[in-house]
Amino acid sequence: MPSAPASPSTARAINDRLALRLLQEEGPLTAGQLKRLTGLSRPTVADLVERLQGAGLVRVVGESGAERRGPNARLYGIVADRAHLAALDVRLRGVTVTVTDLLGAPLAEEAAPIGGDTGTGPAVERAAALLERTVREAGATRLHTVGIGAPGLIDPATGTLRDSAGLPAWHRRLVTALRERVPATVLVENETNLAAVAELREGAARDRDTFVLLWLGHGVGAAVVLDGVLRRGASGGAGEIGFLPVPGTGGLPSATDCSGGFHTLAGSAAVRALAGGYGIEAAGGDEEGEPAGAVAVRAALGRLTAGGAGAEAARAGAAGTEMAGAGVEAAGAFLDALAERVALGAAAVSAVLDPGCVVLGGELGHAGGAVLAARVEDRLAALSPLRTEVRASALGGAAVLRGALLTARDAAQDALFGAPPVR
């Protein structure tokens, strides 16, 4: 049975949303260009342009004389300063804030460390003040939506961070404080989920609508995207892979402690210890700032690169050649051992979800790049009959902040432009 035609109001909403999306993706357009791209009639385009201008969403931003003879055609663009957005990446020991206009153009960005010995109240105040200061520096007078990425579980019923063992109390308090203090909509999402959103929209999974992002940083986690939709699970805990029981840990995780789970094999501290066993030091890395595991992975890749390009440099003597060869061999053995560990978690995910693609995210996944991804894919192929491509993150640790901004932008645009009508 054919569906009923859309009502005039629904048709107008669909056309307006289509025009706004084109203006967002293509930049300023003339009425003629909108007509060609939308397939709508000239009178319909004229009506929607007038309607969007009246709503304060679109304005004339210039002229274009290239489209036709005669008077220049007006260029229409979205009113980017109609609303401002903020995104926060909340880590164990610090916060990064970025402020943008409605289209996501950056206006200001700042970061501040928050030491482990900082009390809950002072930590919340420092993070909130950082947001307020960055908003002022950006000249953002119309803050509409704030997106926050944080470790831990998000309660799907309330949209708040749940109490989690091992995470600072100020994380949970910060969300509440900002909702009380900032005249804007405040959204919070698990950091790994936001990284997956960013990789889906702008990163390594742009050509995929089904994949799993395996986050390798201070801790480990996973995000599941099926048919283009982020799946959070019944309690918001989909992807808590750190608690996954795996061989080789000498124990089992518990409801309150992921020690003995996959975290024990692939978390940053474990990777640092693994690297040390192969004589690879994580100089400069720690478990509060940059993950030491990422530093170790980069050091190993550096040895491989130097070894491959420096065979001639080792001609200084047999001893030099032997030392260089040993360094390369140790680096390769470490990366192989790390790939074996990562493949265990990826195999479990593959067996249950068959995503076809696993993206290695987080600082360690980004540091390992294509070299580590290829090693993990080889080992995964030996563990699972399901063909699974393994890719390196294109965004690394920056994915969380980018995902938070994309989430805030989507929410603000839905509120201002009108959510896409359901037909």
C-alpha cells in the first residue's frame, strides 16, 4: 500500500533541512545552485530561502557572478554565530576544552592539568573555570551546547556518569556542576564511544557503517557501531572490554576490578612492562600524562625504521651492525608480542559481532599505526574464521574531543534547524 503524501508542513521541513545540510557541507550557495542540488523548483527554493532568512538561520554572505549573465547572484550561508558550541575531553589528570561556532569552526582551545592530589571541589572548579575562560576568549556569547567525553559508564536513563571504581569523583561532579552553572545544554558520553563517532565521520572508518573501535590508552575499551548507529547496550556498558576474561593474565576480573581481564594485557602499564622485557624503555611516558605504552610503541617503531634505513650506517663495524640488528629484532619481537595480546581482545569481539573491521584507537593504536594494525590482523586471522580487517586510528587521542564536538554540533543543529522529520 503506497504511503500517504507528506503534508505541506512536513514537506517544507524536509526541504529546509535538505537546504541547510547542503549549505553546511558545500558552503555558501546561490539560489540557483540550491535549485540544482535539491531538485526543487525555483519558487520552492525562493520560499525556503526567505523562510530560513526569517528564522535567522541563513543570511547573504556575498555575491557570485559566475553562474549567469546579468546581476551577480546572492550567496547564502548558514549564520555560524547563531550559536556556539563547546567540547571537553575529560581525562584522569586533566581537561581539554575547545569552543567553536555552529559549523564547528574553532574559535579557542585550552587545556589544564588536574593533579591526582587535587580535591573534588577544587578539581571541579578548575575544570568549570577553564570552560568559562575559553568561552570568553572565543567571544562566544551564545553558548548553546556542551559535549563532554569522559571515561566510565553513562547511565542511559539519566544521561549522567555512573560511579565507577578507579575514576576520580570530580568527573561525575563536573557534569552536574556544569549543568547547574552553564546556560547551555550539557551532554556527556563515554570517551571511547565519542572516538568511534569521530572515526566514523572523519577518520579511519569513513567508508564503514559497521565496525568496532578498540581503544588502547591508559586503559582499554571498545565502541560498537552497527549499521551506522552507535550501540551502547542495555546499561550503557557495551564495549567494557577491559573486564573481558582472557588467557595469560593469571587471574580473573571482578565486578569492581578489571585486573585479570583484557586490561591486564593491553592497558598502558602492561604494555610498558612488556616493552621493558625486550629492552625498550618508555622514556618520558607516565600513567598520568601521555600513556607510557604509546611511548614504548613509538620507540619500537623508531628502531624498526632506523634499522631498515640504517643498515649502511652500521658499517662502522661488525659490533655496530650486531647491535643495530639486535635492536631491530627486539623491537619486532615486542610488536609481535603486543599484537598477540591485542588480537585476543579483537578475536572475542569478532566472534560475537562479526564487524568486519576493527579500528585500533587511543594513543597506543595511533602510535602503532599501520605496522601494529597489520600484525594484529595477521594474528586475528589465525584465531578467527571471520575475515576482519584491522585499521589504525586516523585521529588518535584527538578523537575524543572531536567526537564530543560532533555530538554537540548535531544536537545544536537539530534544535535550531529542526530534527529531520520522520516520514
